[in-house]
Amino acid sequence: MFVPCGDSVPDLAGFTFLMPAVSVGNVGQLAIDLIISTLNMCKIGYFYTDCLVPMVGNNPYATAEENSTELSINAEVYSLPSKKLVALQLRSIFIKYKSKPFCEKLLSWVKSSNCAKVIVLSSSHSYHRNDLQLRSTPFRYLLTPFLQKTVQNKIKSLNWEEMEKSPCIPEIDDSEFCIRIPGGGITKTLYDEGCSKEIPMVVLLKFVSEGDNIPDALGLVEYLNEWLQIIKPCLQCDDPTASALQWKMPSSWRLLFGSGLPPALF
């Protein structure tokens, strides 16, 4: 499944594996874009899979004309050994009935690579919130049982709110309660697989609506940064006018909503 860019397979033992879910507003994917671009992570390989719709494009993280013509595909892996981080970016939707096999193969690879933990960045439809969720923070987390003992205290110290269980069938009052993530794509499948395979996994998500979801992605990476401290807050920097956190938007975001209006219209 994983194909390295170089001759040898990189050693990812002890790394934190970051990945998005293809979910409402593409918030997880935008958040991974911010992390890869900000940390200038290097591409170490890609996933060769028939589970995703094929696609190819230019380098989304191009910083100069020299590297702008590099090709990118639907599932690529980036790494930053100094912080023991590895990130998977998904740029395509799943082929029908192929999402579950993809999750199974992916988590098997993660387990065989001896990654320390998996963090899934996702989102859920804001209009599915209940009254309690409407009155609280839009961020939620989920932990698989295998990880609860090691990070539960740290998570509690951050005063984060765990994703609440809701009726499995919303229209029936006496329905059993379970974890539901409407609009979350493969999030629930990944979480269930992580629980059954004893994968140390954390799901971080935000309730959002479709639209300009860049602010949601920025909020999600700052939520993650509270825990992992991926980048140092600029409050500790010498420049007092700097923003609290400086995330670098990739060059590809310039065309996030298409090109500008042609002058001929006016």
C-alpha cells in the first residue's frame, strides 16, 4: 500500500501519524495542508490504492518556480523527523464501498510501522448539534480505549469536551445511544477500527457548515496545537505585534475558490 519515494522504507517507529477525514467543508484536509506547509514537511511516499478516485496535479506546497511543476496525487505521506511527525494528505473522494477496506489497510500499515499514535482531523455538520452542543464549544474529541490511560489526564487538563453519544436512530426516542458523526466521512469507521484493533487513536473534530472553511481549519489546527505544541505561540517570540500563532497557508490556496473574474466582463 505504501510506496516510499526513496530506495528504503523510512522508519516511523514512535512517530505521531496525522491524517484527515474527507468530511464536511474539507476541514481536516485544509488543516493537514496548514501543518505540512507551516512545518515544511518533506514528501516521503504515497499510498498506491484503488480505494480513491485517481487524480493528479501540481505541487500544492510550491515555494518557487523550480518545485511548482512537481506532481502530486490522491494520497501522499509527508514527514518531519525532528518532531517525529508523519502526515497523510488525502486529495480525493472514496470510490463507493471502498472506504472501509481503505481504513482497514491503512490502520494495518500504521500498526506495522509502530507509530506511537494516530490523530484524525475531521468535522461534522453543525446543524446536527443538540441543545447542549449548541451552548458549548464547537470542538470535540474521541479517544480509543488503548490510548485513554496515557493521554486522558493531559486531555482533561485542557478542558476539552468529549463527543457525546446520541440516539442511533434520531427519530426514535428510545433508540440505543452511540457515537454519531454526521458529515464526518470515514471518521466513525476509523474510530471503530481503531477500537477493535487496539490502535492508539485520537479524533479531533469541529462542528461546521459548508462555505469558506479556512477559519474552521485554522481553529482546528490551533485546537490540536494546544495539545501537541506543533508550533510555538508567537507570544513567546520577540515581536510583540505578531499574531498568536503563525500558520503558513500553502500557495495552492490562492485558487481555493477558482481564479479571479476576467477583466473582459467589465
